[in-house]
Amino acid sequence: MLVPVLLVLATIVGIGAAFAVWVNRQALNTNNWSATSAKILEDKQVQTALSAYLVHELFTNVNVSAELQTILPKPLQPLAGPAAAGLQQLAGQLAPKVMATPQVQAAWVQANIAAHKELLKVLNGGGPVVSTKSGVVTLNLQALVKQLAATLGVSSQVAAVKQKLGITVPPSAGQLVIMRSDQLKSAQDIANAVTSLAIVLPAIALLLFALAVYLARGRRRHTLRTTGWCFVLIGIALLLIRRVAGDAVVDGLVKVAPNKPAVHDVWNIATSLLFAIAVAMTIYGLVMVASAWLAGTTRPATAIRKALAPSLRDSPAVAYTAVGGMLFLIVLWGPTPAFRNVWWILVFAALLALGVTMLRRETQHEFPDIAHRQAPHDAQSQRAHARAGNGPSPASPATETVLGEEEEPPLLGKGRIRRTLSGWRALARIAYRDPQHVAERLTLYAAGNLGQPSLEWAHRVREQRPDVPRAVIAEELRTQTAQVARIDGAVSGTPFLIALVPGYLAYLREEGRMVLRTAALYDRDPCALETSAEVLVLRGVHPTVDAARAALEQVRDVPLPEKPVKRRSVRTWVRSVNVLLIFGGFMSAPSDEREEAAHPWLKASLGFLIGAGIWVTTWVLPATFMVAMAWGCETHARQLGRRALLFYDGDADSAQAAIAAAKQRKDRGHGTREILRATLLVLSIAVPIGFVAYADHVRQSTGINWVGALGALAAVSLVIAASVLANRR
């Protein structure tokens, strides 16, 4: 029974601690007070109510009608009353506009800053702006009254009228009573108590929660989860109290109905920090609940830990980098004051690091030998057995895919992305050392390294699935390759283009393997030079098989050049990049040689500018280029697979005919995929732009402007890039 009692006491103390922190930060912190006062005057309802008050103060303390009668000719003296009324009506119309001007806004903030500083002084004596004369504590709004009086007739004209009429603003105008001087002793006691309670109560609440978790031996995870729900309860209680107390305060203090909306807005603004504390408590509680759930024994939690186990074991840098990046983003955002305090940030960082470490230890204990991709396979098997009514199946490693391909043995120390990018270094070496013949070199390399495995694959799959038509198997291969190409494309579009080369070359390798397997499936020799020539034509690099064969024969017997000593010309690299883009399906081959040779420097400059623009774009649009590359790679993989199927299945007489026929055919669900991709692409652009615009719009309440928002987006890009880099190493 002790643990529940401690949790209840901690929750009650936590509610009091939240109020103490709010009062201390809101009422006894000049910066927060001035920020709140600025938001109050920006409110339209407050501007209207305050304008009415200032106009009333001005015309109550100055008898404008009497002053006009003293200087007007006797025949015009009866017009003094209507003139004064018109001037007051004009003041009522201009006052809200005056309240919205930057000069008045600044004057209001400065008056509140001075008032708050003096209020803190007056708790120990008094001061010039906030004084205790005549038994009251007052706030001097003389500056605002003078500003309004000086603005009524547009500056100089009003000054001249005041001089002629002898109108002056009395010292008593604009004096707001804050409290009676006989209340000062209570205010001083409350201020001292709040300052102490803002430190003591949170410490007591945290100690009670920690003690409850410590004493709950054997049920600490459940107690931690209950603690999280207690935090959520504190947040909800604060929100309810804020709402109920706001209605009570407004109804109790405001007797004039038209003024209630303004006071409601003032209450909401004044308690915005309390709202932030409530939201923070709720979020902290949900994080604790989620952490306790993730460490629990439920089937989803176990499945998640099982899926994370290989990456946590083999690539711990990814986990720590991702968590650190999330903390960095939250710090840039600064949703609560705790994330603007260095000591609290260090506490959060230590807690997150401890959580990741404990999760790694738990997954290593539960799943010490699990291989990559085994967890998804086990989950699929269990779902399949459940649908069949056989109950959950025991976990077993994947042995074969639907296409009959044996799984690669698990690579120790390598994550999924690293395995996806494996083998790209040899391709990069070819592209770097012989950029003039990069397409032919890559095709020959694929035939030499993937040709024989493709033959073995075709033989194995025909033995395992003798009754399945070859076209069906080739179609399955095309779909599978498109899915892998989507991943390779997304990796190649990583922010800062940090994985562009390995991701793109891995995508090219996957496409080459698909075409060679399709050829082997139809009894073509994937190691033959003729098949390599057909691959080049299907990719659109050469117009005919004869031209492709001649280009291959030119480099087949020539060793790969050594690492160059001299820097190659820009034109060479521009042509090499163009060929690689044609090879990967992102460009079409030029119609003739003259078009290809025209304006090389202009093309090089344009390509450099486009590349630089894309590179900079990935800083603040981290997902856009990833979506675009995933879209492009998947689309071309589907197109190339269809070309190969039409050509080797005999539906097309030539490679060119297969290319033309493939353009006319669309896959099932093509329209849906296009809409989904376009939506993702638009969202990848609109969401960051909207985030920047929103952050700049609400910068006073969030503490982040458009520069900070761009920094947050760049931080997201850094997290993505660092995660990919950590997997590659």
C-alpha cells in the first residue's frame, strides 16, 4: 500500500509544484512578464477595452468643452459641447489604431517592464513608477495617455490646439490601482513563499515518484508506467483548473459584459505559461508510459524490440544519433522552458542515453542471435498461421523468398542500409577511372559478376516452380526489384547528397541483376557479350545492338585504367554524368552527336548550378529529394523490367520495339501510385515551408523564428545523413 500512497501524494504535490513554478516564472520574472504584456496589447479585444479606458481617462480629467468656450467667440460658444463630443468620438475611433502602432506597443512593454521591476522593489519598499502613496499601489500609464493625446489630431495639429486651448493631461490621468498598501505585507509573504515553493515542491514531487519506483520491487516497470499516467493526470488537472478558474475569475471580477471577452483573452495569455507546463507534463508522462510499454511483455512491444535488436546490436551509433538528433530538434524548438535551460537539457540527454543503453541490453538478452530481416519474416509467418487458424508459429529464420532466391548469410556488424549499399565501391572505382566508357564498363562488370549467379538462380527457380509460367516469375522479379530500387533511390537522395554515389550505383546494380536474371530465365546466356549489348540498348544508352556490341568490344579486352594522375576535363565528367543518368533512366540519349557536343561548358555550368541547388535544397527539405529519387528509381526499374520481359518473352521483335511497347503499358495501380507519390512530394515541400511560416508567425510564443526553423530542418537533414553514414561504416 505504500507505493500507491506515495504516487497519490506525489501527484498532489506535483499539481502544487506546477502552480508554484508558474506563479514564480510569470509573476516574479520580468522577462516573462514583459513578453506576456506584449501579447496582451497585441490582442484586439484588449486594444479595444484599453482604448476605451484611455479615452475615458483623457476626457474625464480634461473639460474640453469648458476650455473651448473660454477661447471661442461668443456666437460660437454654443458649439463647444458638440465640438468636444466630436473630438471624443474621433478619439474613440483612432485609439484602437494607436494601440496597434509599434510606438505604443513599445511604450506599453517598457511601462510594464518598469512597473514590474518597481513592483519587485515595492515588495521591499517602493519606487517612482509603482508607488504606495495615498494607500494604494499604482501603475502609471501616463506615457500611453500622452501618446494618445498627441496622436488624436495627427501630432503637430493636436499640439497646437492644446497650446491654444490650454489643455494639459493631469498627473492623475492613467493611474491604475494594482493593490492597496495594506495588502503589501501579504504580497511580500506570498512572493517569498512562491520563490521557495517553486524549488521545494518540484523536488519533493520528483523524490516521491522516484521513491515509489524504487520501493516497487518486482513491479518497477508497472510503477514507472503509473508514474507516467500521474504526470498526464497532473497536466490534465492543470488544464481543467485553468479553464474553470478562468471562468470564475472573469465572472467574479468583470461586471460589464462587453469587457468580458478582453479579460478572457488576458487570462488566456497570462496563463499561457501554465498551459505550456500542463502540456509538457502530459508529454513527459506519455513518454514515460511509452517507455514502460516498450519494455513490457505485450506482443507488439516484443515485436518492436525484436525488429530493433539487430540494429541496436550491430549499429548502436544509429540509435544514439537518432535519439540525439531528436533531442537537438526539440531543443531548437524549445516548446517548454526546460528545453531552454542547459542543465535540464543535460538531464534529458543523460536520461535518453540511459534509455537507449537499457534497451540495447534488454534486446541483447532477449534476442542475442537474431539476424537482420528475420523479425519481419517471423511476424509474417505468425500472421499467416493466425489467418490459417493454426495459432502463432515459432520464430524461424527466412530461408527462401517467393522467387526461390536463397537469403544471403547475415553480415555481422552491417545494418540493412549497409548491406543494400554493399558492392558499390567496385562500381565507383570503374566510374572514376574510366568515365568515358562508364556505361560499357558497368555492364561488363555486371555480366562478369552477376551472370553466373543469374544462371544458377534461373535454374533453381524453374526447378522449384515448374508449373509457373516464366512471364509470371519475371513479373514477380520486376516487382521485387522495383521495391528494392525504391529503397536505393531514397538512400541516394539522403540530405547533403552524402549517399548519392553509393545509393545510385547500388540501384544500377540491382537493375542490372534484374535484366540478367530475366535473360537467364528465357535461356539466354547472361555472361555473353550479346546479352550485355542488349542490356545497353534496353537502357537507352545505344540505339542498336550492333552499336552497343561495337562499344563493348572496344573496352572488353582493355584493362581498367589506373588511378588518374592529372585532373580530367570538365567536359569528360559532364559526359560521364549524362551517360550515368541515361543509364539509370533519368535522361534520354541525345538524338545525334552534334546535339551531344553542343555547348559543353554551358551544360557543365548549368549542371553544376542544378547540383548545387539540389544540395542546398536538401538542407531544409530533407525528404523532398529522397521522395523524388525513390520515385524515379522505382519507375525506371519497372520500365526496364517491362522492356526486358517484352523483349525476351518474344512480344517485341527488337529492343527498340520493346522500349516503345513498354511506354504504352501501365501497371495495375499505376494511377494510385502516381497520386500517392505526388502527394508525398508536395507534402515534403509544403510541410517544411509551412513549419517555417508557422514558426515565424508564432515566434513570440514558441521562441523560434524563421532562422531557427530553418536550423531545425537542417538538423533533421543532419540526423538522416548521420544515420545513413553510421550504417555505411
